[in-house]
Amino acid sequence: MKYTWLLILSLFSSLVFADNEKVVNVYVWSQELSPDIVEQFQKDTGIKVNYSTFDSNEMLYAKLKASKNSQYDVVEPSSYYVSRMAREDMIEKIDLNRLSNYKNLDPAFTHPNYDPTGEYSVPWVWGLTGIFVNRKYYPNDVLENWTDIWSPKYRNALLMLDDPREAFNIGLLTLGYSPNDDNPLHLKQAYENLIKLLPNVRLYNSASVPSLITDEDVTIGMAWNADVYKAMQENPNIEFIYPKDKFVIWVDAFTIPKNPPHRDNAYVFLNYILQAKIAAMQVEASYYPTANHAALMDLPPLLAKNRVIFPDEETLKQGYFQTDLNDEALDSLSSYWELLKLQ
């Protein structure tokens, strides 16, 4: 009995000590948490940030799924993984009363369809997928819709993002379907539609997009708006186009995984990065637009008013927030993607 009580006391003491440690463990997308922000947070709060990065939602998901007790306090899934992880009870509801700076967020991002109550995620950076074109090579081409890149004139010219959801998004949109459609027949039709696009595809790549566009290794294709903006700073021939047949808006959001070792410090971190000046620092570091509306006042006007980074409200109405698909649809999409890459 004495041994049992000592064991219980030891475990309790360990948990209390862990939660009182001046540490927060953060797992984020690469390039989405500026080292300057980390340094400033540590200086201002005295809390050390242990942070590591991942390159895909699948990597984040697998790591959290493998452990009952998370080693992380804050993680950063994309929108459609927020809904999946909430449904599978992998992340905690966030007590918004503990986030005094939550009011700085743009209301357009606080109750999205992937998190309708806004209880599971704090939106951080976002972006959208559109068309880029190098006007040195296509000075007079009218490019208004995704369907335009199916033209035979772009044979062996297109850059496609190396991401199955992104590819199938435009496969579905050009057929008049939602990019969040999980109808098996519609997914098959999107696959057949993407096969027709293959003669135009030069390469699939997601990791080196700005340099590929800047160096003119590719001259037309699909890309994220922030990556195109980076390329535009080096190459004035680059143009970004919001397709009139709609586009996808992605959001990367901070969440708290189940059973975090330093829950209180997670809230300190979340409230800190919700400051306008901190969110503005991230925009200047990465050019990814922020969901923090108050941060716009802290940005240089050339950034705050740039319509590639921050499209106007009317343009945003043409976008779809990306949401999760059911397991059957994901399996089908994965199989079609493998077949597509083998063509």
C-alpha cells in the first residue's frame, strides 16, 4: 500500500512539474513560424520554445496518432485535418476566454466550415491556389479560368503542385463540382479530366515553386499565391490570376493536441502569436497572408494592400475553404493519384 501511494504521488508530482516547466513544444509547418518570433516570445515570456517542423499533414497526423499522450503542446494542421482530428478526438477544445487577443482575428476565419464553432483551432496563415503565367512567353494569352490551362498550346509547359488534393481540386472545379466533393462518380470524372491534362504537365513540384518560377524553369501553371508573390519580387514578368471558375482557400491553424504536457504554456503561446505585431512579423518573413485582421495596420502599405497576398473581399467570395473527405473518398483519391503519376 505504501509503495502504491508513493507511485501515485510520484506520477502526480511529475505531471505537476511538467505543466509548470517553462517550456512549450510546438510542431509546425516549415517556414510558418519565424525564428524571430520564437526568439521574441522566449525573451518576453521566459518560456523556452522547442519547435520542430513537418512537410505534410500526413506526417503530423501519423505522429500524433502513434502516441496516446502527446509530446507536443501546440500543433499546426491544415484546415481539412483540423476537422478530421477533432472528429477523432485528437485535439482539445480551446478555451477562447483564455485568449484575450482572439479579437484580432478576421471574423471570416473564426467560424469556417472545417471548424464551425471555432472551438478547435486558431487560424494562423492562409493562402489560395491560382494560376501563374510568365508574360514574356505568353504576352497576350487570356487566362481567366482553370479550364484555360487544358489548351494544347501549353503542351509540356505546366507546373502542377505535387499534392493530390490540389490536383483533384482543379479536376473537380473544371467540371463544375466542389473541391470538397466526395461523390465516387465525380472523383472518377475528375481523374479522367486530369488524364486529359497530362500532355501539358511539365513537372509536379511543391517544394521549390518560387525558384522554379523566378528562374523560368516553368512559365505557366498552378501555385500558391505567396510563392508567386516571392517570384514576382525577382521576376517582373510574373502574373498571378484568381480563376473565375473558383479556387481553394487553405488555412493552417494552431490546435492543442489531447493531453499536452504544458497546457498553460500552450495558451500563453497562442495568445502571444495573436498579437497584431507578431502576426505582422510572420507575414513579412514568409509573405503568407495572416488571418489576423489587426496585423494589417502593422504591415508596410505595399504588403497590406497587395492583392496577390491579400485578395479583396469580392475575390475571396469565389473561394472554397478546403474540408476533410470521408475515408472512402480519400482512398479513391489516393489510388487515382498513384495511377495519374504512373501515366
